[in-house]
Amino acid sequence: MNSLQIGLIGIGVFVVALLALWHWWQQRTPRAKPRDLHTPPGSLEERAEPSARRDRREAIEPVVEFPKTAPEPRAAGVQSSEGQRWFPPATNSAQVAQSSSTHPSASDRVEDVSAAELDADNVDNYVVRQPAPVSDTAVNLRGSAQSTEFAAASAHQAASTVSRGVQATAAPASNMPFDERLHVFAVLTRDDGQPFDVAPFLRIAGRASVWGRLFRQSPWEAVDISQPTGAVISLGLALPIASRGGPVTVNEFDAWRTTVAVECANQNVSAQFEGFTAAAERAEELDSFLAAVDCIPITYLVRKDGEAWSGTRLRGTLEANGFRLQSDGRFAYHEVETEQVIFFAVDGYERAFTPERLRTESVAAFRLVMEAALLSQPMQRFDTYRQTLRALAKLLDAELRDSSGATVGEPEFAALRAQVQSASEALSAAGIAPGSPSALALLA
């Protein structure tokens, strides 16, 4: 046996000895005790993240998910000739009624678009939806200009009136997902507790919002009227008693209730109607209240030299300052902190802003529109609105004008801010927070 063989044998013996020593050490080392299965209640729960506890509850209780409601069809706008100078728009009561009924709310969900996404052959199909009518400082549902003092007084008076009316005629609490003071509603179920098809009731819902529950204990979820499919265990139909379209009349209440009752009889479904006591009186009170608090600041921007901006320059300036072109032909301003849309840039002649038009045409004037009651923290958002107007006026060498063509300066901004504040305080005094679902339902 040579020295090489002796060395290899020695190495092997050494390795075997190490393995034996490691095995012996593992046998002597105490193993970790298993987790006590009888952990005191709440100890693990307290250490869990809130999101984990919420996910566990959601896993136990099924939740129905309905698609979101699609936006309304676009209304036709007003065309202007190429190269025409801007003049203040003329309004009358007919235009006021038409524009207020077709104006979309700030909560409408629209998609960003680019030049590549829109067909140049269909440029004229993208039309701006007409906002509410303009006045010297702000407008309300009726379209009449109000001084700051009158607006504040009428808003507070309307708030106290509607508060008294709501207290006297409040519908019984039933954990519905909407403000029962602002609606009459029907809850539909089958006597045998089985699910039923929603399609027949979506066809007769009319102006009512529709809510469904898939299981008895699941939360109410909004039902997309544009997709009338599926079955629910309970269905809620909520008809707003007043909106920008005006108050619901007694005949309309009776007709809607009769239509729902007849369809329930045809579908073997029971209906429980709520909130119809003194509904017509409540509707009139809410309509007066709405006219006082529906404050919409509108300010025009016009070039100082009376000429027009090129579309490419205007688009670049707006997009560099937080605006995004939307599929409905408006530029939406997205708040930096929340990405929420808080106001819009709309063409001064009611024409849609499209990528093709902005490449080939000039723009003589545009305006910024803000629906204060539809936004939470309206005063903070109004300050952003004012600062944005000043910045754009400086960048575009523009003047700020009201609907009559008068220059808007610091006194006008101060008066407008006071009007927004008084309207917001009136909403809060009536128990309707600005930007809340109740405010959105009232100002639909």
C-alpha cells in the first residue's frame, strides 16, 4: 500500500467522523416547539394587518360585483366657422333648460384618448356635451345670475327648508345604499326566497337607479342598466324625487309605482314601496334647494390680441398643466394628489376637442367649468381652479372673461368663492356632504 492510498483512506475516515459528529449534535439539539393551537382569542387577529382581516371576511361572505354604469350618450354641440373671433355666448331660458339637462357630472367616467386612438374620419362624431348655462360669476339650475349676497341668503334659507321637510317626511331606515330622503324606492323579492331575473325590471326602471344583492347577507351593489342579465335575491329601484331635470310630479310618482307593481305581478315578485308619503312636497322643497346650491363656476380664456391659438400649442400647454384629453371632447384636469377630475376645459363654441382638430385648426376661446357641489373639499378645489386659470392666462397671453365678456379679476374671484362657500355650507347644513353619493344623486 503506497502513501497515496493511505492518504485517501484517511480522508474518507475523517469525512465519516464529521458526519457522525453532525448527526450526534442534531440529536442533542432541542427542536422548536410547535405553535400552540390554542392561541388566546384576538392575539393573532391583533397582529394581522387590517387588509388581511378584510380579505378573510370577504372570502367568507360572497359579494356580488356588477359592472359600472356606462356614460350617457353625447349631446350635439354648436359649430363655429373657421377663423371666427370669439364673442360672449348668448343664452336664453330654452338654452338654459336644454344645457342643464344634457350636462354630464364630474363623476362621469371617461377614457383618455390620443391621436392614434381616434379615427380621423369620425372627428365630427366627438361632440362636447353642453355644460350648465353661464352667468357673470356662477350659474345655478335655473340659469339666472345671482349676487353673492342673494346666493348666500337663498342657499341658507333653502337648507333650513329642506332640513325641516326631510325631518318631517324621512323614509324609514332600511340600510339602503342611497339617501332615502332624496328618493322613493321599491325593494323587490320573491316570496319563496329564490333568485329572480333582473332584465324585466331594468327595462321599466326609467330614471331610477338599480341596486341588487346576490345573497341575503351580501351588500347592495349597483346594477348596470346597459347589461340586463343575471339574477339576484333582492332588487332595489330608487327614483330620485328631484334633480337638475326638475322635481318629480304626483302623476309621475303614480305612473312609476304602477309600472313597477304590474311588472312585479307578471314576474311573481313582491314589492315593498317606501318613501311615497308627501313625496311631491319633498320634491318641490328639494328642487328649490337644488336651485340655490348648484353652483358651477365658469370662466373664459380669450387671447389679448383677439387672435386664436394653434391647436397644437393649446393642447401642449393644457397637457403640461395637468389636463388630459378625454373621449367626450373635453380636457379634464386631474388633481395631482388624488388623480381625481375636478374641472374641465371646454371649447368656447361647444365644439369637441379632438386630436385631428387640434392638429389642423385654431381655437379662439375656451372655458374652465367646475361643478363645486359634486366635489369633496370644494373650497380647496376652487383655489386650485383659480390658480390654474391664472397660470393658463399667463402662459397663453390670455384674458379672463365672464359670459358677458367682462374681465374677471380679484373682486370677481372673491365673490365667486363666497358663493361656492355658501352653497357648500348649505349642503352640509342639510346633511348632504359636497361630493358625497347623496350630492351626486341630487345633482344628477
